[in-house]
Amino acid sequence: MKNKLLYIFFALAVAFTACEEKTTEDLSVASPEPIFELIGDEIILVQLGDTYTDPGASATQIYNGDTTAVETINVFSSVNTELAGTYTINYSAVNSLGHEFHAPVTRKVVVFDDEITGVYGSYVVRDGRIMDMEGTVLIVKIGEDGDQQLFSHSDWIGGWYDQYYGYGARYAFAGVLAINADNTVEHKSSSDPWGYAGSLADSPTPVFDPVNETISYIYQWTAGYNFDIVLTKK
């Protein structure tokens, strides 16, 4: 009986060891995810008809405690410099194990043929409180309606919640503005993550100043705040 119990114990031990070895062998090695960084600016403006060469992106990986550069970087671009508009460039990298990862960073390329499209720095005062940083706003021509020029506006409130509070792009009040033949500015539309409405105050008159390349207005938000905005082209 004693020999029989020893045999059973030995058989169970062998089976457990084999199972443990199999489980260990089946464990997959974690594939290192690259850390991406854009080379150059996040937004690049290109005059209609000019050539464009993307600066690209870089990526590094940490594998077995070593940090190395990823050699294979793929660029996905549909930029057409013969057609005005905003284009998004995406990137991916192939790590040392041959696995491809798509980058969380992107670049905007704006092809333009007008004097107003551009990147603007924003100076913002919300009901007497000054935003103590310069925000970044992108204004891009999207068409015309009679004597009006129509532009997309990346944030009517100049980055107050998106950049100053750090809430992210979802909290930008993006929309459309119009500039009339007399350089007055009109509010066409604006988004709002909280679901309120917005409009421009009549006084002082919302204007585009072509000499100083500024756009100024007061954005009235029905949530209860007024944003005094001055955008200056960079």
C-alpha cells in the first residue's frame, strides 16, 4: 500500500511539473509599445501650389531594460498642395519584434490661398479674469457665401477650457466664423460640450484688422460668462 501511495504522489508531481513548464512556455513576451514624438510643429501651413515634405516623427522603445530608437516609421499622408484644405497626417512604427503600433500623435497640414488663414495666438479675458497664457487657435478658410468669407474656427473662446484649464480638445468651442467685406466678423456656429449657446456681443463691433492681422470680439456664452477675445496671427 505504501509503494502504491508513493507511485501516485510521484505521478502527480510529474504531471504538475509538466503543466507548470507548459504554462511557462506558453507565456507570450510583452511587445514593447513605441513612445512617439513629432518632429517639427503640430500645425504646418503651406501656400497653395507649394511643395510639402513632412518632417516625420521619431519613436523609441524600452525592451529588456534598454531604450532604443525605432528604425521603421511609417507616414500616412493625403496632403494635396493643389487643393486648399486641412489635412491630417498619421504615423506608425514597427518595433524590434516586428509589431506595428499606430501613433497617438498627429499633424495638421493646412493648404491655403488667402491672407486670413493661419495660426493665431489668443489673448482672453473672461469676465475680468485674464488667461495668463497665450492660447493657440487655428483659422482656416472653408468657402464663401456672397460677400462673406467663411472660416473654420478651432475655438471661439481662445483655448480657455481646452488649453488653459487643460480639459483637452473636446472642450474647445469649435465652429464657423464669417468675415464681411467691411471686415466685420459674424458668428455662424460653435460647439459646446455642455450644450449651451453662444453669440457675439454687438459692442464693441467684432472686427478683423487686416493691418495688424487680428480678430477681436466678445463671445457671449449663455452658461453665464463673456469671453473678451483678441486673436493675433503668428
